[in-house]
Amino acid sequence: MTAANDWNAQVIAEFRANEGRVGGNFAGAPLVLLHHRGRRSGREHISPVMYLPDDGDADTIYVFASNAGQTAHPQWYRNLTAAGETSVERGTDSYRVAVREVTGDERDRLYAEQARRYPGFAEYEEKTAGVRTIPVLALSRA
């Protein structure tokens, strides 16, 4: 098991043991567990990621494929966009979601809000400037 997989496994276990709340890097932040299937391998994966709730729609959240400012998109982003749907764990609730990529002004507005609330996202955007635009996905309860 890689260090990233081990870290994810610890976060997932803590999330499930504490009704969706975790400490460490995610303390106090809204966290969701994304379930996704590898688009080539077919293997099932779970990725813990921060989200931004939609102020006008309780059934929609936004996730940010920042990959901690790495130059490549995270694999979960590629898997979700290929599938178009998935399931999530949010708090103690598990449900299916439709996946939609957010672009243009809407993407920019949402990313700016996430960066305002969590300055690490502004740092990720600085790291990727000129290399890639960090994608934003809308996950809407199906």
C-alpha cells in the first residue's frame, strides 16, 4: 500500500467512525467520500475530498480537482468525468450523484469562493498557473 493510500484509508476510517468529521488537515472542513471506479482498471476506489455546498440547492455540492497543486489532474477526476455518475458519503448519508463539470465564469466564481474559505486552494491555483486549470465538478443528488 502506498503512503497516499494508507493516508486515505486512515481518513476514511476516521470519517466513518465520527459521522463524517475528521481531524488533521481536514479538521472543521466539509468532507465527502467519493466512490469511483477506475476507468481502465475497473477497480473501486474511495477518495476523501473537501467540498463546497451549493447555497441554493442542498442536493448539490462542488468538488475541486486540485490534487494539492500537482501538475496533473487527480485520477478521481478522470474517473468521475468518464463515468458521469457515482456515489458519495456525506456525513452519515450515502447517495448517488450525477457528475457535471463546471466551466467558465461559474467555475471561476466557485473556485474563488473555495479559495476564500480555504486559502490552501489559492496556493494550489498559484502552483498550477500556466500548467492547468483546476477543474470543478458539480455533484447533484440523482
